Amino acid sequence: MQVAITGSTGLIGSPLTSYLTGKGHQVLRITRKTPAGPGEISWDPSSGRLDNAALEGVDAVFHLAGENIAGGRWTAERKRRIRESRIQGTRLLAQALAHLPDPPKVLVSVSAVGYYGDRGESQLAEDSGPGKGFLADLCREWESATEPASRRGIRVVLPRLGTVLSPTGGALALMLPVFQLGIGGRIGSGNQFMSWIAMEDLLRVFHHAMDCESLRGPVNAVSPNPVTNLVLSKTLGRVLSRPVIFALPNFAARIIFGEMADEALLASARVSPVKLMASGFQFGYPELEPALRRALKRP
């Protein structure tokens, strides 16, 4: 198949590009580079520019691009950039696909479990309602921006990503230096649930979403075994052979991270991959410790 990917050089996009290429698919990178090179499609979401004609003949599109949510404190300007990079880019891409004479069969456009907000110990499935706060509102609008593609008859899959276990980026990469020094520990009470997924499983989720015609709409792309922050901390310490005796109190997290602390660090989302499992998807790394050992190359 011929597939196109936005965010192809990012934390997920880079390994996904390699994975799909290894599966025999032809990958086109949707890039901000001007002019676009061989195997590339030029776009600029902020100015509404996308080379629609270059999308002709594409069978599937993976949309991963967006400003890094955890890249710094959430100032008003940063929140504006985060929101616009996702909603404008998604709407531009969905509208472009909808106007193609022969549109792709599927659009896989990522979202996040931030959709659910802070829900304590509640078990959350795809049909659970949205939460409250910046992330929940962002995810709701982000997902809605794909509607032009849905109305055109394109099958739209919205993987709601949890924490992706990768030492090269995201939450795990931020935690590693502290834990390797032996000064890591729980955040706040440690009772907040974190929904996570191994990178290898996530790549397979994307491929499954492309091929499985019964999958559409929101799909929780998380392990079936979410853990609390305390369990994550203890498990990471064990994998790294480091003590876990410290803690970051709520007030300190808010001083350091501001608003992001309440929504990304202290919020609890106990999310289940109900639709994935019902579709027959099998996780390679359903348990946290083997997944962490795989990600960190620890025997």
C-alpha cells in the first residue's frame, strides 16, 4: 500500500516509518520542507498550505504531527500553539482528503487519553465521556477536526495514546535521568493511574488500525494493564536497579510544571483498550516490567 505520514521524524513517526517500510509499504512523508524532495509532500498547516495533488493514489494516511504537549510550561502562548498545531493541521488534512477524487480508505489520526481528564479509579472505555480541562477540551476538538474526512466516507480511526514507553522522548525519557541517579520516586500521592503502551505494540496498533475495517472512531491505544504512578516508579527503579525512596509533593510539582502538573502528572486515567481487544488485537507487552526492560534494553 501507499501510505502518507505527518510527523514522520517525531518520537512515533520515525519508528512507524521504518516499521511500515519494513512491511513492504511505500511511505510518503508529509513535511514542512520547501521544496519537498523525493518521497515527500509539502505542507504548512499554519498558512493552510498542502499539496493536495501529491496525495492522489494514497491508500492510507497517518496523522501524528503536533506541538509537543510536554515541551515546557503551559503559558497562554504555548497553549495556543499546542491547540492550533493539532486542530488546524488536522482540519487542513481532513479537508484535503475529503476533496480528492479518489480519497484514501483510512485516516489514522492520533488523539490522547487526556480526553478523559482526571477520573480517579474509574474504568474508562472509548464510550466514556470527555473530562474537563485544557487537555480534555483539546482532544475533543482535535478529534472533531477529522469530520470532513468522515463525511466523505473515509474510515477514520482515532487512537487515544497513553504514555508511550521510549527512552528517546516523552515521559519515560524525562524520568530516566532522575531515576538513574537514584533520586526518583512517586509524584504526589502516587495513586493516580497512568495508561501506557510499549512502542512495539503501538506500531502494531497503527498497522492493525489500517488493516482492520471494523475499527473506526476513538480507539484506546494503551496496554490492558494501567498502573498507578507509585507502581510505575517502583517498577522503573527495579528495572534500573536503583532505590525509589523520594517523592515529589503536589505543591512542588505545581511550582515546577504549573498547570501541566494537574493535568498531565497528577491526573488519573485508568483506560482500557476495549475496542482494540474486541477487534482481535494481541499485545506483545501487556505487562509493565517486561515492556520497560524491552524499551531500556535491560535483561
